[in-house]
Amino acid sequence: MSTSFNYDYIIKYIIIGDTGVGKSCLLLQFTDKRFQPAHDLTIGVEFGARFVTVDGKQIKLQIWDTAGQESFRSITRSYYRGAAGALLVYDITRRDTFNHLTTWLEDARQHANANTTIMLIGNKNDLENKRAVTEAEGKEFAERHGLYFMETSAKTSENVEQAFVKTASDIYNKIQSGVFDVHNEAHGIKIGPMHSGGGSSLPIGAANGGGACCQ
Amino acid sequence: MALSGATYFRSGDDSYRPNLKTWAERMSPVIGEIEKDVVRSMPGHPAYKSAIGLGALRRVLYSYAWRNPSIGYAQSMNIIASVLLLHLKEEDAFWLLATVCEQLLPDYYSKTLLGVQVDQRVFAHLVSISLPLVAAHFQDIDLDQATITIPWFLCLYQSAFPASVSTRVLDCFFYEGPRFLFMLGLAILKSCQGQLLKCTNDEGIVWTMQAFFKRFQEVSPTSEDDGGGNNNNNGNDNDATACADEDKAE
């Protein structure tokens, strides 16, 4: 695959949260529309990309998926810089992953751009019978800290698409209103070749990333 | 075991089994982390689809966490242990893991991963000397090289290459010592140099490197012999060795 694909913007995302909450599975569900229960462990940082359409504009999402283990924090911190969107993920069946949100958020606030859109995600909501964190608690935490909130299931794909697209449309609005400077790379947004070329005829998610883009 | 020094490191220490017994009676937050990772260490390999393989991996990691609480368990030790267990008896795999974590790569798997981070700086410096174009290009597109290379070093390239190549990498690592990680890294970047320089963003670099490792999957021979010497299996390997030699000369 190559970048004969046209798009208006490239937006950088980062996915953070405790180990084993399903960060890589969310990414895989979003980019490949599949769920892999026996997923390889993420060491360091992994990468995925996909196109979405917001307001008639083709937007390419570049998503960095990080290792969740505590020891990797000092490494993954450098990815906050230059991310316009962050998905902060916890596991609704594991209370401790919810309790750790504050430290994750502190990290994000400290190292990311102040305007970075953060989406709080309570993942694994297909496991209702094992639920340890109520939806109201997640919502309350998000409201208190000014985050968007959704419960998702990387397994059934519930809300996965919406979580990424909702974040993208918020970032898009920030671009339109001038909050994000598209000429400043540290804001995590780049202008694509199609910019100001009008709308696109491609439907949402028409293309998956996964090919070499540098030919 | 002999090349790595693990045989001498162990030298009559029979604490593995008794330690495991004691360990079984204790609880620690590390257990939860290990438990989650045991099933995603090498999920595609038949050995780790059975309780026997998973049990052995779990015991080696528990036992190591018990032996050395200052390290406990760092993700990527599971990858190394799972590979070692395919080639060695459980107790030997444990000692070789201990040798890697304490003798060969001290501080790599510590709570802050300090050792591997220092080595990334050293490696970046080596790249700037040996492959200045690549180093400058990474800088131009604002890519932290460690993004690509930290998993190489932490996992001893085991999750990057397919099994037939990664086993040889292990052999060379035990023979040459830690410097082999640097040599191989430089060789890989050198063989990809042309494509890397064409990439206009970090995403391109990531896909290029993935494509590079994938190539080995296609050409890797099925033979399992790893007892031998220097018979190179394919052209890329030759290329890598040659490049590594050049780097040594630098």
C-alpha cells in the first residue's frame, strides 16, 4: 500500500493505561476489525493507522500503542509529546486499573500538549458479570477531569469505532477553531496533500493502514 | 549455557526447586503481572498452548522474581524465558535467564529499565558515527530512534525475527556478549538504510522495519540446527555479519 491515498490531516494518537486492559486489542479492533484474545505482549511502543472521515474531511489517524507496565513509563512518556489525542484505558473488571487512572492522567497532563483531547475508556464491557467499576463511576471520573468517556468492548467491537472517531471530531473542531496549530508538529497534527481540496467521497474507515507508506 | 557463563554462574546452586516451594506459599503483586503475561508470551507457539509449557514459563518467572526482588519481573523477560524454555530444561532456562538479567545485561530489567535506556543513548551515538545519514534523517522527521530499538535490545531480537534466525541471534549474543546487540542493530539499520532514507515520517520507518523482519519469515529455512558454526543461512545474514564486522572496525 502506498500513500497515493489522499487525506486532509494526519492526527497522532496515543493509547495509555495499565498493562492488560486491552490497549492493543482496541487498536487491532479499530485498524483491522478483529479481536485476537491471545495477543502478543506490547514491548515499548507499537503502531497502527487508519483513515476516518470527519465532516467530509479525510483524516488519517496515526496511533501509538504503549506498553502498560510501570517500568515502561519513563520510556512511553516521550510519546505524549506530539499526540493530539490520547485514549486512557482501564479495565472495568479490574478495580486497580481504575484506581491508577489518576497517575496516568497526571503523566498525560504533565507531558502532553495542554490541548490534547483525552478520551477515558472503560474497556471489556462485554464482561458484565465480572464488572468491578460501574459505568457511573467512570463517567463521574471523566466529568471531574474534563475527559470524554465511553465504555467499549474490543471483543465485540462495541463503541470502539465511536471512541476513535469522537476523539477525532473533537480534535478536528479544535483545528477549525484554531486551538491546534497545524503548522506546529508538537501539536500532533499535520496537513495532508488533500487539505483544502474539499470533501472526500470515501466512506468512514474505507481504508486500513498497514502498508508501507514511504515509497 | 557454557558460552553465556550460566554454567559457572550457577555452579552447584540447587536452590531452584526449594525456592519454588517457598514461593508457592507467598503472594506478591508480581504474580498478577506474570500471570497476565504468561499467556501472551508466545501465544502462537504450540508449546505455549498447553498447560505444561505455560506452567514451566510461570515457574521460571515466579522463581526469578523470588530470587531477585529488586528486578522482580519486567515485561520482555517473559519473551526471553519462553524462548529459552524451548531449548533448555526448566532449571537451566532459569539460570540462563538469571545470567542474562544479572551478568550480561545488568539493569536492563530493573524497575526503571535504566540499563537499556543508557544503551539506547550509546546505540544512537554509534548510529550517528556509523550511519550518519540515518541518524540525521531520524532527527529530521523527529523520530526517537529508541522507539524502534528498545524492543530489539530488551527482547534480544527474539520477538523481531522468526525462530530460525532469532535462535542464531541468541547463539551470537552468548558468544559475543552484549556488544552483539549493538552490532546487529547497526547491521539491520545499515541494510535498511536505502528504504529508511526514503521515508518521510515516523510511520514509514515503522512499516519499513516491520517489512524488513517479515522478509526473514519468507526466506528462513526450516532446518533447526543451531549447534553449528558459521554457516550463514541466507544472504541477509551474510550482509549483516559483514556489516557488523565493519562496525567493529570503526
